[in-house]
Amino acid sequence: MIHFLVPAAQAAAMKDYLDVQGKSLCEEFRVLHYEGLAQQLEFVRGTYVLAALDQLSPAMARLLFEIYQELKEIDGIRFLNDPCRSLQRLELLTELYSRGLNDFRAVRANTDLTDVRFPVFLAKSDNITAPSLPS
């Protein structure tokens, strides 16, 4: 079983995918909302995919980290990404650019913009800084 964790506000995109292109996966794929983790009493064995980590509040990031720490050593439970070591969106885009895998880069608006090339695309971020997790 694949358990795909995502903020509830973004679950529709995954549901749409499963309804159209991913029909063959529906029996083996479950979409969970981060917002429901605090009430979840048991975690079914399977592979957990942690999506949109950069969109978690600091409190939700801490809860996810605690759950991850408890579950990561249990046989039959696997995580495809470590919430402490996974690159957040800005860091990932920066790394891809530095390795030459992207021909564009991302920067925060409050940094030095003297060498920014046009066109420039702006994105709104509700989280000013990425949530910090215990190491």
C-alpha cells in the first residue's frame, strides 16, 4: 500500500490523477491529509510518500517528525523521503540549478537581485521560512 501524505487543500489534484490516469493504482494507493495525523490512531504498513513538506506549519512539521521517528524502524513501514533531510522547494531548485539540471534558478525576493535575469516569475509563499525540524 502506498500512503501519499499531502495538505488537505492539495488532495484534489491527487484525487483527480487517480480518477483519470491512475485508476489501476486506486486499490493500492491512499491519500492522507497531514491535518489528520494528530487524530490517527494506527498507521498501516506500506510506503509513505511525504509531499509538500515546505508547506507545513512549524507545529505540523514537528508532529510529522515525531511520527516519522516512531515509525521509520518498524518492519513493513517505509518512507521515500526523510522529513529532516529532504530539500525544500527553494533548496531543491537551487541545487538543480547549481548542478546544471535546471537553466533557471529561484531566489527569495529579500536577497540580492542584481544578477537576476528577465523574465522574472514571482510566487507567493505563505511560509516565509521553511519549518525547522529537530536534527
